[in-house]
Amino acid sequence: MTKIIYHDPQGKTHDIDVKPGQSVMEGAVRHAIPGIDADCGGACACATCHVHIKPDWWDKVGAPNPMEQSMLDFADNVTEHSRLSCQITVSEALEGLEVTIPEA
Ligand code: FES
């Protein structure tokens, strides 16, 4: 398991063990973390799984691909560290990753 740290829109922190191979979105949904609706189920078609990556982690997580970026163009509160969490696959290399779920 890989620990992912989610900061929800109310400012509460959730330390969650996520199975490698699952997405950061799936880890949030399985633990009912507020603010990740994942309306499209991970198809990169809704942007309701938007998160801000802690800047220290940006190089490891990487930038969005063009399709993801075009969905982010429709999201609110987008920053230079925005990603769609359904497009980030958890691996051991992401142990301790911190993401913040912005207000919708
Ligand atoms: S769950 Fe819809 S874009 Fe990620």
C-alpha cells in the first residue's frame, strides 16, 4: 500500500493507504473523502476529481497530458499545480504524496 495524504476542502487531512495501480481518485472515492465526486468514473471527462499537487511533488507526478489539460480548462480554482486525480496512478514512488482538493 502507498500512503496518500488528502487535504479536503474543509481543511481536514486524511492519510489513506491506496493500493498501487489504483488512481489517486479511486483512493479518495473508496474512502469517501469529501470534494472528489468523480462523476465520469475516471474517464477524464468531467474534472470533478481536480486536485492541487503539493509543489514539492510536482516533478514526480508530472504535468497533465493534452486531453487532461483541456478538461482542466473547464475546472474552477485551477493552478499551475492542478491535475485530475483519476489520471494519476498510485505507485510506491508516490509514498507520502500530498494533494489538496480545491473548493468546487
Ligand atoms: S473522474 Fe472525471 S475527470 Fe477524473
